[in-house]
Amino acid sequence: MSDETKEILNAVLHRLDALDANVAGVQNDVTSLKTEINQFRSETNQRFDHMDRQLRLFDSDTDMLNKKVAEHDRDINRLKQVNGI
């Protein structure tokens, strides 16, 4: 092999080493992003689950309040009838 060919080959090998290092860096970045996204997804799911529970409790409380209002309306109307109002 000529010296020029060896220099070109060494330059190509050096460039491949640099590219391998860049690929490894990108793989590390992707792994970090995947971890971060999974953590974010987990946290978001927990928060949505909490909100879902809160909304169900709110719906239950609203239903109970509606029943109480209806009951009180009936009681008020009965008292009005008894008192002749």
C-alpha cells in the first residue's frame, strides 16, 4: 500500500471513530429522553387519575345536594300547606 492510501485509510478510520462517538452520544440522549418521557407520562397519568377521582366525588356530592334541595323543597311545600300559606 502506498503512503497516500494509508493516510486516506487512517483518515477514514479516524472519521469512523468520531462518527461512532457521535452515535453513542445520540443513543445516550435518546435513552435519557425516553426515561424523561416515561416519567412524565407516569406523572401525568397519576395526576389524571387523581382528577378523575376528584370529579367523581364532585359528581356524587352534586347528586346528593340535588336530592337534599328536592327534599327541602318538598318539606317547605308541606309546611306551607299545613300552615295554609
